[in-house]
Amino acid sequence: MSPEATQSFTFYCPQHQLRFRAAGDSLVACEQGGHAIGSGFPDQAWWQYCCDCATFWPSKVTNGFLRRSECFVCERPTAKRYLCPACQVISIESAVPVRRKLYSITVENGIAPSCPGCATHPAAAPAEHQCPEIGVLILTPRSACPFCEASVGAQSTSVSKQVSQDLSARLSKDAAFEGTNSKNETSPPNTGATDAQRDDRAVYIAAPWQAVLPAAPRKRNIPWLPVTVAVGVTVIAVTAFAIVFGPKRAGPLPAVVIPTPPSGMVYVPGGEFRMGNDLGDEHERPAHMVTVRPFFLDQHEVACRDYEKFVKATNHRLPPGWVKGNCPNSSHQNPVTGVDWYDANAYAQWSGKRLPTEEEWEFAARGTDGRLYPWGNQWRNNVANAGDATVRHFANVGSYPDGKSPFGVMDMIGNAWEWTATEFRAYPGGQAPDQNQAELRVIRGGYWGSTPGKATATFRKGWDARGALVGYANTGFRCAKDL
């Protein structure tokens, strides 16, 4: 275990899509559910680290994480990969300029100033290695690749010499190799191919991080007309046989079963949508495609009466203005406010749920058609507790059914800001002003005093997870739940 293990690192839980701080010890537990996201950090299990967003996450060779073309967290396209010789951390870096970056990868020096996992810097110079087992090009001082077990130095020094010989030999052949990939293919070879197939696919040469493909061999002269006639006759015969002798369908296809949501929640089917708003402020730009898995979401914001049950059951601290564990009688149906992120997260865990991610929140508010508000693209009065028609105070949850989202979620605009599980940061390719606060979480939806320009489904704000100087008087939350 390295000296850095006693420090605090930023990890990412793929299950909850959540970044959190934790010590790099033998077991890294998710802040959201307490489950282990990985063990043996950093030298007993494979981990990846993004130099751009300064985040570690568990990386398993078998599930294709190492083949990803972008960061699993910030989604910036990967330009370089570095494999540490002392631990099992694979660092990645994009070509996008990122301010105040702690680590960077260069062909000459490997990673500087040291490995982010074990804080060591090797004395040996790194070499490029195209690994056929994991299908990516890595930079490493190791003498042998731990995945394909090939010699790193021998391969990197001989590949350029072999290129011209291999190309000349192939171009002299009159026939193309049957089953070769398309001439435009740029993905590395897989381990199931023969040596001849691997040679014919992609050869990585002098230019760092780039692949150069051999020229396509000459095509054979094939009598296409007889072949076409023969294929057509065969297709007709097979189709006729299948119609006459094939199995008969016994009735219609089964209907798609929609999961039954828990009480007080709605089912959000998930899908791909365009997140953000290119016409919004700098925090909302740029718009980018995001895929969300199906989940359940509270139909209403958590009301004071529900939070009161949590306080009495757990002896949790009271929101401001509550007396002897009770919310004011006039506020039972109002959204609970005055809670920081940790209060909201504690309630979610107590109720067997979790806070929604920022992506889930926006998808539930906008649907798949990219609307600006839950009800459409134009502001409407009297469909949300915000804008010109606001009642100038909190309203009972569910008071504006005409403003529900495409999935039937109420009050996503106005009434109270809502915490999400997501740490506040710029969108991929975007910029955000420097933040002095130690920990910011994204809040969404605006509150009763928000103007229509800020009470949109894309407007986002970073708020102190705890200890905000202006407090949390207008901030509440709702919960989500995995299927």
C-alpha cells in the first residue's frame, strides 16, 4: 500500500453514478449505498484514473471498460493511456485543455509528476504497446504487458520495421484474404483471430496514438451475374420452405410489461435524450447526448409530514423552525425545506431509496422530445409555483397537476429547489467558473421565487452540500429508486 493510501481520493460509483471522497484502502465503499465498488486499491485490482476530472473508478477487463473511447465519468474522449509499473492503475487523458490539472501523460516521460494511485515515478522510459487482449494502445515502462503477456519493448521497437515488409508481401498477392474486416476499420484486432488475420487488420506505427491500415489488396474478377442468380434462387427456395414447414406462431407476441412502481412513485422508462441547452447560460452548455436507465421517481417532492416520520424514527436533526420534532401544522403538505444535501441523502437511505442523478432528474422533467419545461417549450402561467403566477410562498405538493412532466411527475418546476446526487461540474466540453467551495452538489427546478428564465428543466446550480452561508430555506428534494 502506498503512502498516498491514507489520503482522500475521488472515486466514482457506476451503479449510483455518484462521485465521492474516500481513503484509498483495501475496500472502497460507495458513499450512497455502502456497497464495495472495488477492492485492493491501488495494487491488487484494476482501476482507471482520469487526469481531466481527477476521478478513480474500478476497471474490469472482462466488461470492456478499458476499450471505452471516453472517460467513464466526464465523457471526454481518451487520447492517451498510461499503465503504472508499480500498481494496477491505468491513467487516461483527453486532448481537451483542462485548467488546474494535477497529472498529465506524455510520450517522453509517462505520467507526471507521478502515478496518481501509488505516487511512484518509474526510472525507466515508457514504451508504446498495442495490446491485442484489451484492444487499446497503452504507454507503460513495464517490460511485459500484464494482459497479453507480450514483451512491451520488443514489440514497440520492431513494429515500424515490420510495416513495410508486411505491406509489400500483401500487395504482391492476387487474392484478398476471405473474412478480412472492412478497409475503414480502425479497431484493434481481437485475440480470437489467426496471425494472418491480425496482421491484415491494423498496424500501429511511429505516430503516437494513431493507427495506419495497410492498403487494400486487388479485388478478384468475379462473375457476378451467375452468382447473383444462384443466390436469388437459393433465397426463394429457403423462404418457401420456411413458410410451408416452419413452426407456426401460436398467438400474438407477449405485451411489454411495465414495472409497477412503489407507492407514491412513477416509472420512468429511461432512454437517450439531449441534455443541456445551447441557448442557456454557461452551466447549461453544451447540449450533449445522455442515456438514462429505467428507474422509479417520487411523484411529489418529499413533504414535511414524510420528513417528520424520518426525524422521529432516527432522531435526526430538525430543519429550522421545527419545534420538538414536529413541523408547523400549516406546513404538513408543503415540501420540506431547510435541509442540506446530507440531510436529504440520509432520508433517502432511511426510506430505501436514493437521490436522483442530475441526468435522471432532467430526463424525468423533459422526456425524449427535448422540451424546455415539463409541459412544453413555452412558459405558461398557473402550471407551476414560479414566475408571474407564483403564490409567493410554498404550496402543497401536487397543487399544479397541469404542469406535470411527460411521465407524470409533479412540481419539477418551482415550489422548492431539489437536490440531486450529482457533484457540480462543467458539462463535457464546457466551462464553469472557478468555485471556491469544497463540495458543490447540483440543485434543479428553481423555487417559488424563480423567474421563467431560470425555472426551466435545463437550468442548474451548484450549491454547498453543507454549511451554505445563505442557508437552505428554499431547498428540498425528491427520491429515486432502482428497478
